[in-house]
Amino acid sequence: MSHSILLFALAACLLPAQEPKQPEPPKITVLVTGSYLPVPAEESNRAVESLPVGHTRILYGSFADLLKDDASVDLRQRGPNDIQGDLSIRGGSFSQNLILLNGLRLNDTQSAHHNLDLPLPMEAFSEAQLLRGSGSTQYGSDAVTGVLNLLTGFSQSEVRLRGAVGNFGVNHESGSIALGGEKLSQQLYFTRDFSSGFRPNRDYRNLGLASITHATSRLGFSDIVLSMSDRPFGADQFYGNYNSWERTRGWFASLRQELGPKTEASFAYRRHTDLFVLYRDRPQVFTNRHAVESWQIALRRREDLPASSRLFYGVESYGDTIQSNNLGDHSRIRQAAYATYELTLRKRFSLSAGVRDEIYSSLNHQLSPTFSAAYWLGRGWKLRGAMSRAFRLPSYTDLYYHDPANAGSPDLRPEKAWNYEGALEWRSGRTIRAEAGPFSRHDRDLIDYVRYSATDIYRATNFQRLTFTGFEGRIEWRPASAQLLRASYTALHGDRALLPGAISKYVFNYPTQSAVLSWQGALTRHLASRTRIGIVDRYSRDAYALWDTSIARANGRLRPFFRLTNITSTSYEEIPGVIMPGRGVIGGMEWILHGTR
């Protein structure tokens, strides 16, 4: 069956199709992450990367594939196709970054292992924007090393269906319906993924449903997001030498509403449940049931001031509760207020200075100041720099969890960090973009799980002081409007090693060097392709390289596609002890029933 589908897909690539339109020039990239107003990418004074999803979605098998195009991103996966992964930015731990959906928090207060348990399928996103560096002044707790903001967008009226099969028993179906109008648009998505697993007890099933509504009224723009997900999967060796099994389910609802041109209000609710069985064949021995509910509400406003300057300010409130047979029942509420002043002299100079105070109990709060600036040197050159303070509150797992291999600590202190960065950028029109510069992060009370012998258990511990210093550089070249060649490199050095005999579970798994070379573009007027080679050299571990490629028909009603992952079938582990799959082969078809071909 699978061979027939692949042959049909390849044959369909050669069928005559409607003559495609002439390629459009590259569009101006607008950033909404790391700034309070949308700004063109060349005017941002922070390190923000835009990763478009919409028009290239068919070339990517999962959201993780998209993130791997940046060498400063280390995605430590436990399984393929977005089953479970820990995101690291600039070598930080998986808990030190913040995941947003249209600017609203998605981080899980039970455990950051669930931060990438996204409530929406990949088909619902139009773009991902990645802020490298601190974002606590704007976004609060967890934004220590970076922020990943997932954006939904408008879609023309269309109906799409997609199906694919591959080795390891992979079976995928998804679809979308979009109805667009000037004042009201509606988008519906569904996705289903199944795999029997590349090895015993590594099977999975994914189900996702989502609804996105955009509307424009006298008040201004508004959007409503409703979604649910259900993910059972075999978790062999995920958290130790156990044949575990896990099932996570999520529900998300949000509303954003403009209140005139200068004010916005937002509200979001998230529920996430986690059923964890330590021994899949003996669930009665050790089973955890966790249920987290969280909400957030925000009111934001801006004031236009003289001399091309603005003042942004707002108040926010967050609450979360957990019910767990292992962690117990807990809740906490946080309040925050912020103010930021920005001055922009286009193509000459810009600066941003702000502060946020977040109160998380009656006697405890965290102050997060930031300052960033950029200066245009002329002829496409720009110099930028930033310094900021960030923090992270311990998760409920950090504080209260216990199993035969791990133990939390209720006495943990919040993590704090100062971030410093600078970079020199150069742009040659829209053809070439390059940047390079150093960064440094000074962590205090960094949380990790540590043990001192192979027979001991991992215990949650505060490291009093750690300093990481690094360098990152990247270059993009667009030889034609339909071609993009990208290369990036990141190096990182920690100022201290573990004590003799100590074993770290997370913090000392960072890449000391990482490089990515990728190309994406049109092979012919009907075929699009992408390929990526990434090399990772982790602290105290051997380096490895991974090569992925994909090809798809770029137009027409029927769009066959074919993907190869880990082409060289490299043996590797992104998380120690969790084996990743060898060569993956997937082929399928996208059918445009209605809409742009």
C-alpha cells in the first residue's frame, strides 16, 4: 500500500499543472516578538528570528523540523513528530524559555517537559518568531534564555486534505477549512498521527482539533482560539530505565480584543492533564495523575509621545492550580505591572528601556529591568546590544515530585539571570543578511536534578552561580526570490564543571558547538524542496550530524510530497538514554479541494 502511494506521488509531480504565477519578491518581515508594536525586522534592536510556516508547511514533517533551522536552538526530543521534546535556546535548560501563542503563555506549571505539548496542530500556524535572550520584562517568568511565539494568521477561503504513510507504521491525516471575509473569518483544523514505533514501546497516537475566529468591529480587531489535543505514547526510557507509558490531553481557549487603536485586552484558559505509568505492563506499581488549570488576563496600552517616542504599560494577572496524586493539590496567583519607554529614529538610532515587577506571594516579588539599543552605521550596517534581568519560578514538579528515580525539593529558590548580548548586522537589500556577536548569561540559583552515584536518585538542586558565554553568527542569501540558503553557528562555554562524581540531568547537556546549513527553494516551476544538515557537539559527549530532505509539488490541486529524515541513519541521543529513530521515509499527498492552487 505504502509503495503504491509513493509511486503515485512521484508520478503526479510530472503531471501538467496550471501555469504558476511569477514569483513575488520577498515580503518585508514584520516582528511582533520582543517589541510592543510590530516593527520591520531590520529595525529591531533584539535578536529575533522569523520562521515562516504557511507557504512551506508541506516541506516540514513536524514543528520540530522548523525550529532546527537555527543553530542557537537545541531541541532535545524524546520522540519524532512532536511527541515530546525539551526546547533549549542558547544552551539554557528546557525550563528557561517561554512558549507563547499569539503572545499568550503556554508554559506548563506542572513540568516544562509539557511546554511543547502544543494545543494547536502545525497546520494552524502561519509563523513562529524566536527571541534569543531574556524576555522577562515583557513576558514575565520563564523567559530567561528566549521566547518562542507561535502566530496564527489569516487564510484565504480554502479546503485542504492531507494524508501520508511511512516506515515505523507512520500514518498521518489532516485537513483544514477556511472561510474568509473582510470583517469575519473562520478557520477549522484537524490532525491525526499514528505510529507503531521504531522500537518496542515507542508507539504514539496524536489527535488535534482547533478553531480560530478573526473579527473586526468598531472596537477593533479580535480573535478567538479554541483547541484540544490528545496524545498517548510509549515512553520507554524517557525518565529512567523503565518501560513507561504516558498520555497527555490539553484544552485551550483565548480571546484577544482591541479596545481602540491604543489598548488591548486578552484572556486565556488552559487545562492540561497528564497520566503517567512507570511500568506499562504493571500500571498498579506506580501511576501518576496530574491535572493543571491555568488562566491569564492582561490589559495593555500605549501612549504616543513627542520626538518619535512611545510609552507602553500594562497590568497582568496569572493563576494556576494542580491536582495530583503525587504532587498534591497546590495553587498560586501572580500579579504584574510593567512600563517601557521606546525611542525610534528610523534608520539612525533606537532604544528601549523598561521594567517589570511580578509579585508571586505576599512577601516575594521579582524585578526585571531591560535596556536595548541599536545604531545604524550606514551602507546596511547596524550595531545593536541589550542587557536584561530574567527569572523563573520553580515548577510544581521541581518542588514536590517523587518517584523511584527523582525527587523534588520544596525549598528551591527562583532562578535569576542577567543577560548581555551584542551583534553587528549587515544587510544588502533583501538579498543578503548577516549578523554575528557575543552573548553572556549569568545564572544564579539555577535549578537542576543532580545525583552523586549510579545508585542514588536525582534530586532537585539550586546551583548558586553559573556563567555561560557564547558566540552566534548566521548568514542568509537569497540568490532568487524562490531560493533561500541559510547557515548558522553557535558556540557556548560554561565557566565551571560539575563536582567530581556528580551527574547532571539537564543543565550540563548543552551543545558547546552547533552548526546548521539549510537550503530551501524551487527545483523547477512545479517542484519545491528543502534540505538541512545539522551538527551538534554536546558537553562531554560525542558530536553527531543529521541530514534531512524533502520535496513536494508546489502548485496544482494535487500536491504529492516525499520526506527523508536522518538520511545517514545516524545513532544519536538528544537526551541521554533516550534512543532516537534511524532513517525515516514518509510520502503522501495534499489535496486542495477549494482555494488557491
